[in-house]
Amino acid sequence: MSKERTFSIVKPDAVLAGKTGAIVQHLTDGGLKPIAMKLVHLSQEQAKGFYHVHRERPFFGDLVKFMTSGPCLVQVLEGENAIAKNRELMGATDSKKAAAGTIRQKFGTDIERNAAHGSDAPETAKYEIGFFFSGAELAALGVTP
Ligand code: ATP
Ligand code: MG
């Protein structure tokens, strides 16, 4: 096993509900260490760009509205099998169907307002980290490529 990095978002519903700290604690307890983090309020353009892959889906407009509704915590997590581990800790996309004890079950509401995002593959993790964090920002934190 080797250390891996993934990209995570605490979505606006959870930030607004004051659950940011609890979610970061849940991820840390699960073996994922934040090595970079910041609060950002996404613009329309940023939200559309980040979820570009879903642009043809019927829920795209609502998703952009939700993701721009308030600040998000964006972070880089590091740990063993970080990508799969983060997805496991988050649970299923739909908070109503997510397994008991998972982040989405505990802190989300439904299939849209589901409290957290996590990259789904190594290429998307790399792309998503670069979408929010510049090389200079990461280097300043001692996070090397
Ligand atoms: P994420 O990419 O946010 O980690 P995911 O990979 O589990 O979530 P995706 O299929 O990539 O799920 O969907 C991206 C996001 O779009 C979901 O997290 C959710 O907020 C929203 N979403 C997905 N499916 C629906 C739907 N049917 N109706 C409304 N919103 C949806
Ligand atoms: Mg996804």
C-alpha cells in the first residue's frame, strides 16, 4: 500500500449547518490527513467548470445553484488508499440511501444536498486538486508534487 492524495469538498449545506469541523474530524479519524485546506465561495463559472462532466444532466442547474449557495471547504487529503477511503467514509451519493455512520448519512439531506464531495479516480483527484490549489500554494505548505 502507498500513500495517495485525494480532493475533498465540505459542501455549502454542511458548512452552513456548522458541520465542517465534525466532517474533518470524521475524515481524520478514518486515516485521511488534510495537507491543504481553505474556504471558498464558488462562482457560477467555477461550479460549472468543476461539474463540467454533468453539464447535460437534468440536475445540473440545481447542482450549480446549490454549490454556489455559500462557502465550501476545499481540501487535499493524504493517506493510504485515500481516494477509495474517502468515498467509503462519505457513503453513497444519496444521503437517504447512504449507510449508517457515513458522512453523507450523518450530515447530508438527499441526493443533491449530500454534505461532501470526493474524487473518484487518480486522474480526477489530480485535476480537482489543481482546479483549486496552485502549485505555489501547495509548495508554500510543503506539499510537493
Ligand atoms: P461527488 O462528485 O459530489 O463526489 P458522486 O461522485 O457521489 O458525488 P456524481 O454522480 O458525481 O456523484 O454527482 C455529483 C453531485 O451531483 C452529487 O454529489 C450530488 O450533489 C449531485 N447529484 C447527483 N445526482 C443527482 C440527482 N439525480 N439529482 C440531484 N442532484 C444530483
Ligand atoms: Mg462525482
